[in-house]
Amino acid sequence: MTDFPRRSLLKSSLAALAVSGGITAAGTAPTQAAPAGIPLVRKRLTLPSGIASGDVTSSSAVLWSRASGQGRITATLRAVDDAGNILRGPLAFNRVLRGPWATEASDFTAKIHADRLPAGTRFAYTLGFEDDGGALSETQQGTFRTAPGSGGGTYGSGTSGSGAGAAAGGGAPSSGTQSFVWTGDTAGQGWGINQDIGGMRGYQAMHQTRPDFFIHSGDTIYADGPIAATVTEKDGQLWRNIVTEEVSKVAETLKEFRGRHRYNSMDANMRALFADVPVIAQWDDHETHNNWYPGQIIDDARYTERNVNVLAARGRQAWQENMPISDSAALWRPGTFDGGSYQPARIYRKISRGPQLDVFCLDMRTFKSPNTDGKEPYATRILGQEQLDWLIREVRNSTATWKVIAADLPLGIIVPDGPVNQESLSNREDGAPLGRELEIAGVLSAFKRHGVKNTVWLTADVHYCAAHHYSPERAAFTDFDPFWEFVAGPINAGSFGPNAMDGTFGPEVVFSKAGRFAGESPRDGENQYFGHVELGTDDTFNVSLRNANGAVLFRKTLTPQR
């Protein structure tokens, strides 16, 4: 255990004395000593934003929380069966971990990187913080399951893939199947936490499917969307938001960006899901500003700081602090935005989920070229060369049956940025690839050249749900193998769509479902969407698109190619 710095310890001790009357505001001793025999009262640390696990693989997990003040994060991990009973004998696992200090510099957030975990095992974990005197904060409990190992089995469960809260099993290895959910777009367009309807109920609907993990496909916050106390809906109903100071205006300062994440974690549904279901987090534009790209000077009268690189650096730091994403040295890369000393870890990464599944998380924002009409005869950036090479190499080398590519922007959907420019990949023309489309064409062509099979693209962003099949038979560009893309979201934001499609890669809209009108509120949950995937014992990839009430709107079973 690393000793806490003596200077910080002295500072904390002086602060405690000030509270108890042992020192004046000026830093001098009081004229009259406090009566003897009165014990020093210490304020116990709390966990105001809950707890979370993330990036869980077959052997590792990231554990996260935020304290109410300075403290060292601690965790206890125990292997349990699906009823929560502690496993004994050869399956027993009990470990106490101490991580870094949560300080003001990290907004009192901290993470523990737990490794050397047994595969296919359900864990009950307890998180808390030790203050500088060694006193333990309040603690909170959660669960997660490591992915199946190379043998495909899980331990401590008779029904693997059940995530949180399934029925008790017999403790023998099982088939090793798993399920997960994905969506995007939280607290957008002014639709925040409305206690009248039970808060952000889409998170509860996802939780009730008992998934093994959750992919948040971006727009985890809406830093550019103020939240007012009340909003009058189109039918005249009054929507009532919880409001904090930080969400009442657009986020510009680091404090305001952090406040956006704190706000979302006030929702009980989100906190419950994050405690029980590991998160794989991505970011998109609204963590900074709508449709932004590096180097942009935004034209938005609400802002005093209009250099998007400055805003993105602050937004990225707040996002990285509040998401259970690894900050380990193995992922460390210099940040694109160097407006300060903070250099975030890499967002694009691979999460290995056992023999059936690898998840490849993309970062389609950090390296993005300016939004133009997308018709350049040369390749412009959506991934950047380093990420492009990484994606091709890692997918080519993957031995998992299914390769899920988690994208924060869709492939064939036209997403305008004004009357001419394009926000996403498509350029509104059905011909040969141009501009950003050339990067994706290179990826798809490389997959075909290397014999990659069973890729599925998952995304959010456009605030409706859809199933798209891409095939060279319908495409202007034909050097690729057919594949599916599934779109789901928003989970608590305005509903929009459906958008028109670009025909370059030959998409067929097999299914789509959008809101009744643009900007529709999440009130009844009918047009808030998430996706659910269950991997079968026969390696089938079973996709469903659902609304925030849990209703299944569309199903598709994909059979793996061998």
C-alpha cells in the first residue's frame, strides 16, 4: 500500500480541526481550547454517484465509483452463484483490492483494475473509500460476470448468460452463452430525469433483460443541451425535470462537464443497471458539442469558449473520469486535445468476451475530419490511419465466432450537418465511395480479403431503431461480403427519424421504427429504443430491437458462417 502524502494528511487533519473548533479560519489556535474529552467527529464519506463495473473480459474488470471527498477506493470481490451464495471449495474466490486515491483533481472519482479473475464466474463486489485516517465510507454492492473462458463454460451457474439476478444454478460448468444490450443518447433535447414517470425508465427495461453487459454507443450526456425545470410537450402535458446548476446551461468549464455526468447518475434506474451490469462505454458528439470535429471553431452564441478543442479536452476528461473504462498503461496514448496536462487513454479498444464474441469499440470522433459535403475524391477521416490499421488487424486476428463492431456513427444513414455538409459517413450520393466512405470501403474490402466472417455492426446516434442489410448485389462499391447493421436509441432523449439512406454500400432497410414526430418526449417509452443480443448454444446471434417498455419490435437470428 502506498502511503498517503504527509502534506495531504496534514492538510486534512487541519481541516478536521477547523471543523471541530481546534483552529480558526485564519489558521491560528483559538483563544480558548475546546473542552477536554470531546471526541473528534469525522464525516463519513458517501458514494453519491453509485458504483459501476466496465470493460469486463474473461479475466479482468474495471470497478468505478465517486466519493463525496478525498479517499482511497477499495473493493471486495467474491465468487457467487446466481442466487448470490458465496462459492466454497475449489470455486471459491475472495479478494480485497485497494486502488488509487480519489482527489479533487479527479472529481473524487477512482477506478480499480481487477485482473487474474477466473473466467465465466459471477462476482459480488463491494466498493467503498478509505479516508486519510483509514475510516471506511459507506459501501455499495454490485455484481458482474466475467466472460466465458476458452472452454466456453461458466462456473457457479446453471444458466449462464443470465447476468444479474437469475435463478440459482447447480454450480457446474454450463454452455457459456451470454447476452447483452446496447443503446445511446441519454438526457438529450431537454428531456432529463422526470420523477413523475419514474425517471429514465429505459434503463430499467434494459436491466430487466438481465444482460451480461451493456454497450453505451455514445452521447452518454448532452453537454450542449440545457435542461429546464419544466418543458411543455406537444400535447400540452408538462414535463418536470430534476435540475442542477451544471445542467441549466451549456457545458463549458470542466466543472460543468463533470456536472452533466453527476446529473445522469442521479437517476436510480441508471445507477441500478450500472451496479449490476458491466458497461462498455463509447463517446460521440454531445459529450462536447453537436456534430463537432477537431479544430472546429463553433458558431454558437450560447458559448463564451468557442474553440472546440478546448471544450473537447474538458469533455473528454469528465467522460473518462466517469466511465468505467480502463486507464491502464497498456491503453495509454497521447490525447488529440492537448489544451492542458490531461492526456486521456485510448477509447478505441477490443473487449474479449470469450470464444463466441469479441467487441471492437470504435472512436469515430477524436480523429474525424471537418464536416464537408463528403465528395472528396480522396480519403478523409472518420477513424484515422492508426485506428483503421488497428481495426483491420484485430478483427483479422480474432478467433471469436462473432465480431461485433460497436460504432458511434451509422454507416449508410444520411446524417446532415446543415444544408450541404455531412456529419456521418454518407455523402448523399449512391455512387462510388468518396471522402470518409473510402476509409470504410477499405475496412470492408480488407475483411473480405482476409476471409473475415461474422461481423455485425451496432450503433445508435440517430434516435430511432432499424435493421439494415448491406450487400454488394445492391451496391456501387462491391468489394465486400454482406453484413448486418443494427441501430437502437435513444434511451432517454427526443425521438427522430427515419433518415434517408445512401446506396454506396447497398443497404436494405429491413426494419425501422421512429417517433411519431420530431423531438417526441420519452414520456410513454413507446419510441425510446434499445437492442438486445443473445448468443445461442448453437452460436446463433439472436437480435431484437425493443422499446423502453420492454416490447419486442423486431427479431432477427443470424447463423454463423464457418
